[in-house]
Amino acid sequence: MIENQPHMPKGGWIAAALSAVGAAAFLLWQPLMDYFITGTYDENIVIQLETSSMKIQEDPKLLVIRLKATNKGNVPAKLTSEGKGDMTIEIHRIDKAELGEWVDPSTTPVVAKKLILNGAAGDVIVPPGSYWSREVSLPLPKGTYWVLGTLNRKSGDAITEATYFEHAKQLSRSD
């Protein structure tokens, strides 16, 4: 006696499974490539420095430095963790330069060094697409300076940004 049972041929199961795998590969291709290949799901910290002069008295003028750590990645970034990591600013004075010779600002004397972010103070977390910033100031005489900002990471990596700045430059006006 032959029973009437619903029966699906093997070819139908194989076609359904291959369709599901194909759809998953099609829909998940971009996120998987972003995660494994391009690393866009990683943190991407960028340091930015801005400097300006302010008049508080005739001399010395106030050198104002804005240091910003921007997270351009897609995950939150920890600037410090477990008491490791710090952010510092160094100011070097450029006194003289020989004509036709490259200036190496790292060989010039350090005028001031300041710890901006102390790793022992706790975690500082920067959400994706935002920034963490601090502003510091120091009265200095007129002159040319090289300002170096450094973020030392827990992994041992260092992210740096530097700029030259002519402090308290006199602007001439012709009226």
C-alpha cells in the first residue's frame, strides 16, 4: 500500500539552502568587508592643535593652545585605560636658523611642557564622530615657537601633531 506523504525532492532543499546563503552573502558583504578588511569599525583618533596670541599686558603675551583629540572611527575610543596613556604639550623656542639649512625643532630647547591628560586620572572615552579638547595658556615673550602635542596610547603607540607659531606678531595696518 502506498501512503500519500508530502515529499520534497532533494533538489528543492539544495536550491533553498543556496538561495539563503546567496542572500546572506549579498546582504552582509559590505558590513563584513568593512569589519574584516577595511577596519572602519576601529577607532581612529586624530590630534589637532590650534594656537593664538592674546594680549594681557604689553609683554609677555599669552600663548593659547587648544588641543583636540577627534574620534573619526565608528566605535568609542578610550584615550586612557588602567592608568596608562597620557597627552602632553611641549613648546620649543626657535631662536635662529641658518640660511638654506633645515630647521630641526626637536633639537631646540623645551621652553615648557605640560601634562594635559593624565592616564592615572581614569578613563576618557570619546564617542564616534566627536572630540575631546582642552585649552591651556602660558605667558611667553614674543618669538617663534614649535608646539608639539602627543597622545601616548596604552598599546605603546604615540599620536603626534605639531605646528609652528609666531607668537605676538605685530600686525601692520595701513589706513
